Amino acid sequence: MRSLSIVSAVVFVLFIRMTAAAGQGFQGGVRGAISDQAGALIPGTVVTITNVGTNATRSTVTNDAG
């Protein structure tokens, strides 16, 4: 009976660890605004971000909110 309790505890701990690992993702985000030195927003600016690990790039153009 004691071994059944130990096995149950081990299975429970493994289950908790696996569900925590499943919650990990590979997505992120970047937020901000492009402005000049006076603080005025600059719409239409091309912004490119690069993943330094994979060298993958993503580009977008700022909207009216900079």
C-alpha cells in the first residue's frame, strides 16, 4: 500500500511538471511608438526586428499613432 502512495505522488508531481511545461510558448511581442527628439510621433516608419538566435526578421510599418 505504501508503494502505491509513492507511485501516486510521483505521477502527480510528473503531471504537474508536464502541464507547466506545456504552458511555455515561443511567441513574444514588441510595443512602442516611433517619435522624433521633440516627441512628435512619426507615422509610416518601417520597423524591423531580428531574432539574433535564428536571424529571422519581421518588418512592419507604423500607423498614425507612430
